[in-house]
Amino acid sequence: DRVAARGGTFVLSMNPGALDEREESLVDRTFEACTAPARAVVEDVFVIHASGLLITHATRRVKPESDRDIMVSMLTAIMNFAKISFAEGSEELRRLELGQKTVLLERGTQTILAVVYLGERPGAIDEEMRAFLWRAERRFGNLLERWNGDVDEVSGIRAMTARLFI
């Protein structure tokens, strides 16, 4: 009331999932919803070995929504299918749109990077993805050439994904 009486605006940021039904009803009656301007939000980063095995998965969510191994297998299969069937073997699939989510794909020599985001395309994401692949393959290239699937051998790659969460 004090804020409104002085002509101000009171902004309340909250997670509706944290409220029970009664509290949510009270907030809905008391406050007017406003939406933030559309911007990119990176949700997931998958680093995949050229063999199709998952090296690491980083996510913004507390608990991932889907089985990451299934997601990686499907992405790899879709990329290979598109390359063989539609691009006559010369082009790579670079983007998939899944409802409100977009998956950007970048292939290095020994790794594939998949970045899942919501909203508008992040401005410098292409350069960041290429730089990530260059750094990861430079640092872990020898291990990745003979990698047997032991994620502990390349555990440092996960820490490198932090730069991709814009």
C-alpha cells in the first residue's frame, strides 16, 4: 500500500511452484503479472564424444527433466541422419527447434557440443561454442583420441561449460 500510495511500483519475483494453492490465489488477486522481455536462457549444455557417448551434461535446472543418455543418442542419430539423407554428406545439422527450445549443434574434431536455450538466440553463442570446442580439444585431445568412456578422465570439461550459460 505504501508503494502504491507514493506512485511507485512494487516488483515481486517468485517461483509459483513454491506456493500452495491458497497463497498462489492471494498473490494472483493482489498483484498484476508482468513478463520479462524475451531473452536467451541457456538451459542445457551437452558435450558428446564423436563416438556418440556423453562426456558431460550441465543444466540450469536442479533436476534434469529427461534421461540425458537418451537425449544424446537421439541428437547423434538425428545429426547423422540429416547429414546422410539431406545434405549429401557435406553439411552438418546446426539447429533443431523443439517447441520453445532451440538446440544449437557444433561439431569439433572429436566432440560435439549441443546447447539448448529458450528465447532469442544468444548473440555471441556461435563464437563461444567454437571457442569451447577449440579449448576442450586442445586440452583433452590426446585423451579423447583414445577415450574409453571413463568420464573421470575428462572431468575438467564439465567446468569449462560454465561460460556457455549466458
